[in-house]
Amino acid sequence: MRCFSLMGRLAGCTAAVFAVLGPVAWAQTAEQEKPPEKTAEKVPDAAPEGTISLKLIPSGMAARLGGYVPHRIALSAAKPDNLKKAPVDFSKGVRYGFLRYGSKEKPIDVLVALDEPDRKLARLLVDANANGDLTDDAPVEWKASEYKKRGEVGKELTLALHRGTAQLPLAFGGATTPVAFEFYRFDPNDPARAQSKDTLFYYRDWGFEGAASLAGVSRSIALDDVDAGADYAKLSRFALLVDANGDNKWDARGERFRADKPFRLGETTYVAQSVDPIKGQLVLAQSKQIIAPLATPPDLSVGKSAPEFTAQVMDGEQIEFPQGFAGKVVLLHFWATWNEASIADVPTLLMLYDKHRTKGLGILGIILDKPGNGTKLSALVKERNMAWLHVYDGKYWDATLARLYNVNTLPAAFLVDGDTGLILASGDELRGENLAKNVETALAAKNRTKSDANQDSKERNEVKSVPPVVPETGGRKP
């Protein structure tokens, strides 16, 4: 399961952590989460294409790769046999688990200990050097952030989400580098996550990047160790990302592929043959296999044109975008009722709409709910006074506009100039605290431009209204 856009907002993930893969080209199904053991894949009918040098990026890759797949560590009160030394101040309720990574032949088992005497004193210890001693490793800064939930009798609960980073050694390209493993833990008293009360989650924040000449064009590529397992013999557990449209980022639609499957760019089909962790290289080859090309994702960078569309909003009206929002700055907001991070944006959206709807702000909500939720959505929109327009087609992640805008994370937003159709802001610029700030900044700039244009027009009209000056000739013929 893939979780997206949660840098600093894990508490709002809810269903996204457990249910949201998104309609990515490399789509991991439940059956694929635990594939049968395989030896290194051999690809038939492949001609040698070349080797690509990969650089290990030790942290910050979750955001660049478009998200992560959460992995579970089962916690138990049983003291592990390989625990040689522990802090003397451990509480009686400390629990243990293991994180395994590395090759099948030489796996590394990392012991973790979670000590939760209470919410404020909770701590996570990670045996990063795998020597069985929990007292000689760099401490994990185990930060807590509060989130709210409704209890069974309707009482609001204040809960805590903990998260922190541990640096574990990873051998690649002839060197061993500490890389970031991100850990997080939902409140064990969260009624919506009772099944996770004995679970610690983690994901990789590291990855690999390089460059390759594909289909006659130099393109940036990335290799994503989806399993966070560093077992390079299992190409099926990696994703290969290729910047096909040249916008200097990797999109989940059209630019992300399972590393063990062929992919097509232009008229050429490619396939990854192997990853050499010692040399730090990816071997890529052309394949004779004929596959259908994936549509190149649109370039949705700031300053580019937003894709135009016609859609029916929930009240039945047909709208055209962006033509129907002339004179406005319009916020396209992709959301869903099952995604708490989306719902968390609602108070900000309400504030913005109430404050600026008469000053040139438009909002268009695109709802990625499952089929049959129309009545529920209408009631929710009315109950929460979300008076702006909403589009809902019941197609979940395959919603027409979600596919048009390459949406694979929630919430997602694009701020667009209704006159020019140009994208003014997107992505992290419209998340959390940045949402209101950047919307109001763009709206102020738009209104200044309109004011300047009105002033210029007024001055031109005043010039036209001045009668022409007839020179005095003193009765002589000029």
C-alpha cells in the first residue's frame, strides 16, 4: 500500500496509509505485496543497451519518488535472544521487533525497542549497528504530534502520532552509507486503528538516481527500493522511474514502471536486466517485446498551461475550465471523504472562500470517492457549508479529472489563472500552512494586475476624450 504526501502530515493519512496505492503505472496489488521467492530475473529477447551509474541518495527521496509503501514491524513483549544490553531505565511495558533488510544470503536483522510508559515519555531505540546493544546507537528523536478522533460514544479523543528517523548502513557502489529509515507509530488507543496497536511502521527515505540516453534523449532516472529491503536480486520489488516529459521530476502515471517489466519510450521498448550493488550500476537493455506506450504525463509545473476540460458539477451544471472562471484565480482541489488529510484542508478552504469569493477566488473540488456516494457527498458538502462547485464521477482513483491531472496523491491542488489558464502554484505550495498563504498571494497579484489594467484603460479613455488643439494661425493660411 502506498502512502502519499505525508511529509509532516502522517496523522491525516488514515485510509491513505492502508488503502491508497493510487492508479500508478507500477501498481502494487495485495497479491504482489508478498511475491513468491525468485532468483534474479532473466529477460528474454533483450539486446545489450548499456550500464547506468546510480548514485545513492541517503535521505529525502520519499517526497521526490512520490510517496512510499509502509512496512510493518510486529511488536512483542518477549525479550529477543540476541538482545545483549538494554537501558537500565526501560519500563515494564517495553516491546521489541525486528526490521530485516539486505540480500537473502546476508540479511541484516535490526532490533528495535519501543518503550511507551506514557505518551510524553515514549521512545524508540534502534540497534543500527546490529550488535545486540541498544545503548551504543545514535538516539532516535521520537517526536509526537497530536491529532483528534471521535470515540465510540462521540467524545473527541486527543491522540498522538509518533515518528522519527534512524540511520542504518547500506552498502552500495563500493561504499557503506547511512541511509534514512523513517518510523512512525499511531496511537495504540486510536479506535480506528485497533488492528495496529501492536505495530510499528517504517518506510525508506532513500533511493538511487542517475541519467540515461533513452529514445535519443538524455533523461533522469531513479530506482525505488519499494520493499526497503536492499535485495537487488529481486527486481520485482523495485520501481524504475524515468522523466519522460523532461519536467525534472518523476510522475506516478506514465513515468513509473515495475523494474522487472518492459516499458516503452517512443518507439523503443526497454527492460532492466540487473542491478549491481557493488559497482553501483543498473543494466538496461532494449527488448524485442512489443508493448503499448503509456501516455506521457502532462507538464504541470508552475507557469505551464493547465489542461482544459468540460465537466458536470454535482448540481448538474456543465462547466468549462478554465474559461468558466475568467477574471478569477481558481483552486482545483482534489479530495475524498475517506482521506483525512483532505478533510483537514476544509477549514482553510472555508476561510479562503468566505473571505475572497467576492474578490476573485473560485474553488472547484474534484472528489475521488467510490461509486454510489453521491447522496452522502451532497449531504456532507451542505453540512460543512462547502458552497463552491464540486465534480464527482464515482470512479475513485480513475476519476476522469484525476487522470487528466495525473493525480496520485491526496490532497492535491492546482492554483490556476482563469484568464490565462496558467498554473500559479501546485504541490507542496498548496499544502498545510502554505495553502492559504499562496492562494492569497496569487489572488493579491491578480487583483493588482486587474487594477493596473483598469487604470491604464481609464487613462487611455481620458486621453481620447480631450478635444484636439487647433493651432492659432493669426488669420494667415497655415
